[in-house]
Amino acid sequence: MFHTSTFTLKILAALVWYIGVGVLVIKSSGLFLAANQIGAALPWVLLAMLGGIGIGVVKGKYLFADVCRKNLKRIESLENPMIWQFYQARFFIFLGLMVALGITFSKMAQGDYTLLIPLAILELSVGVALLASSHCFWQR
């Protein structure tokens, strides 16, 4: 009943990956806008955005692409794939912790652009890293 193909698992893994891109880019954009609205100078906000993009490209190439490839190899090695096996349980635990930390830090940073900007850089860099490494899904 819960059996599926490795192809379906790869599609589900890619879907979660791209949802992460969307959520993080939208969230970081809101943080950058909030920082600008409460006093951060636009040139500094734009420079921070470029920094986040640059860091994300490096993370994507040297860290996230390896993680993506390893997960795809793990999926390919499954003999009897089940629908929930597109990521391991520890990935979902880690994802839940990261979402909770992101929400907590966002609330703590509200009203202080010196905290909003680093948080926005972090979130943008992770979103860009996910996007930059997503080519792994389409190479196989």
C-alpha cells in the first residue's frame, strides 16, 4: 500500500528541496525589507543580499550538492521503497529544528536591523545553496 518507485521518491525529495528554496527566499526577502524599513541603509541591505547569494553559491557547490547526491544514491539503493523514504527520519528532525530556530530568531530580531540582516543573510544563503545544488536531481 505504501510502496512506491525510486523515481517517485526522487520527485518528492526534489519537491521538498524546492519548497525550501521558495520559503527561505521569501522569508529572507521579508527580513531584508523589514531591516530597510527600520533604518538599515539600502546600499548595505543590497550588499548583504549579494553576500547571502555568494555564500549560498559556495555552500551549494561544496556542501549541499554532496548531501543531495548522497540522498539520491541512498534512494537508488532502496530495495523496497516506501513513500516516506525520500529523506531519512533525521532529516525531518533536523528540518523541524531549523524551522523552529528560524521562527524563534526572527521573533527575537524584530525591530533590530543589526540582527535582522545577519539572519536574512543566513536564510538567503541556505535558500540559494538549495537552488544551486538542485541540479543534482536532474543529472540522473
